[in-house]
Amino acid sequence: MHLDPLPDFALPSEPLVFVDLETTGGTLGVDRITEIGIVEAGPQGVSQWTSLVNPGKPIPAFIQQLTGIDDSMVRHAPTFEELASGLLERMNGRLFVAHNAHFDHGFLKGEFRRIGMRFSPDVLCTVQLSRAIYPSETRHGLDALVGRHALVPSARHRALADADLLWQFWQHLHRAHAPEVLRAHVERVTRRFQLAAQIDEDTIERIPAGCGVYMFYGDDDAPLYVGRSVRLRQRVRSHLTGPRRSAKDLRLAALVRRVEWKATGGEIGAMLAEAQLIATLRPTLNRAPKSRPGDARGAPWLHPGAIAIEERDSATGERAWHVVDRWQYLGTTGSLAEARALRAPGNAQAFDLAIYRILGERLKRGLPITLLTLDPLDALTNAI
């Protein structure tokens, strides 16, 4: 390892690690890492680290020819598990920079997951950065960057040498472009995996893609905000990351500690669930509904009992039934049998103005509903 002064023009606003891997092949979950190279850059300077890695499997002949790494070189090298703790400490809290970063980040994430460790740095792909800054160029591979920007390779297809080329590219960009221009490009292509508090990209990926509601909680698990969306995962992510976030989103992201969600099987279900959760949780950042001219408090219920409103999620194709009785939302189910179980004598409470606002006109215009009775044989399907 060596330590050099970091040039002022390339002084990063956050610690960076430029990373490259060599592997036994290109298939995530099947192939394994054979070499890791890292260039660390920060306010104190730049340092390098590299290690061969025993992949626990033979290296194919064409990979040996490409990288120069053969089985004999890695036979007595440390395994990834032996390197993992030190490697995580080296990269933790730093922006992860790699060329075709999906590959390097994916392999490392898979190796860490294999041994029960979580790896979720923010990621900057230099292929995407090159495309953003030089849109007229058609080639953005590492060899193209070497030729176009006069980078100096010490070797090719070796981990540390290729990581060093990325560091050279970073320095070139700071020489060639105004800081505010480069900063805007970097922010636009950086993928934020650590989004807010303990919410990371793994959490976001578990959220359904279709219709639903989400609940943000802050310190002491206090409800902060309830929202809905027809693209639930995308909407939650947009609150917590991205260069176009509103001032409200930036303030919210600083307060959020936990997120919950619920798929609702359609947009109407999301609206009903959102209204109910706001009334129940009273989150601090949601506005309380205000009375409007024409609000019909105590409007008569037009059905002899509870109804189930059928809806299909356009994103997932899943069907759902939303149960309402006397302008009270009782819940959403995945089947009519479950919907009937929600209806019981006396379970409808007082008139709910928010539910009336959502359903009043829609029911008049015609929604597919089922009249729910205590006896399933007496159910009558209507379109009103």
C-alpha cells in the first residue's frame, strides 16, 4: 500500500473506492472472484490494495489466458471469507466506483451474502458516467477510455491495474470539466443503495411493484407519513433518492427510520387504505382532510348491506375485493370468501367522510361490486 497526496482538482467530497474484480466467469451465483483490486481516494490521499482470492473452483482456460491468473496462483491465496471483514471495513461508507459496476457490485454482494454479511454501498458506474458526459461517443469500454483520454495502463485484465485506470479517468474528468457540471453528472448516475437510516436497496426491492400504500416511521417509531401509489416500489424509492427530490422529500428522508407497506390490489384499494391509515395513525406530515362545499355528511348508504368492490391491479394482474359497509372501509381481501368474513353484524362504525369522498361518485358511475350476505349462497353480484 502507498499513500500519495490527493490532487486538489480531484479532491472528492466523499470517500471513494475504485474497484475492479477478476472472476472465473461472468455468471453471478455460479462464478467466483479470483482477484480484487481497490484504489482508495479521500481527503488524506490515495492508497492501493489488492489480493488474489482462492475461488474454490478451477479457473477456465480462456479466463487464465485473458487475465494471466491460473490455478497455481490462487491455490494458496486467501478465500473470500478470510478477506471479508477487512474488505468490508475498507469499503464501508465509501462510494463504490467501478466500470460496468453492476458486474463488480453484484459479485461482491453475492459473496458477502454467501457468508451472511450485508454489502450495500452507493454505486457509481463509470460506463454510465462516461455516457452521460460524452453522449456523442459510441464506445465507453475501458479500452476506449484509455485511448480517448490518454490513460496509462500498467496491465490489462488485472484487478488493481484496471482499478487504477478508473482513478486516472476520475482525475481526467476533474481536469476537463467544471466542478458543478461534473457533480451534477455524478449525482444523476449514482445509484443510492443506502437510502435512509436502515432502509437500503434490499428493503426497497421487497416492496411490491404494483398498487399499494406505504408508511414511514421516524424516531421512537412515530408515524411520519402515509402515501399511496400505483407503482409502490418506485414511489417509495423516489422519496428517498434521486436528484429531483422536492424539499419535502429531502426533509422526509432525513427523518425516516423505517418503512412499512401493503399491496392493495388496485388504485381504489390504495386510496381506501391510505384514508384509513391516515385517520388511524395520524402521521405528522400528512395534512388532515378539510371540509369542502357539498360534503354530504351522513349520506345514506344505497345498499342493503356490505359490498365488496372488485378490482384488478394493472401492474401485477392480481384481483382484490375491497369491503365497504355504510361508508366504512373494512379491509381488502384476496377472495370473496375472505371478503364475506370481514362482514359481521355491528362491525360497521360511523359515517367516514374520506371514504364517502373516494367512493360516492365512483359507485354511481358503476363499479363491479358484490353484495355480501352472511350466507354465501345468497350473494348477489351487481354492476351499479
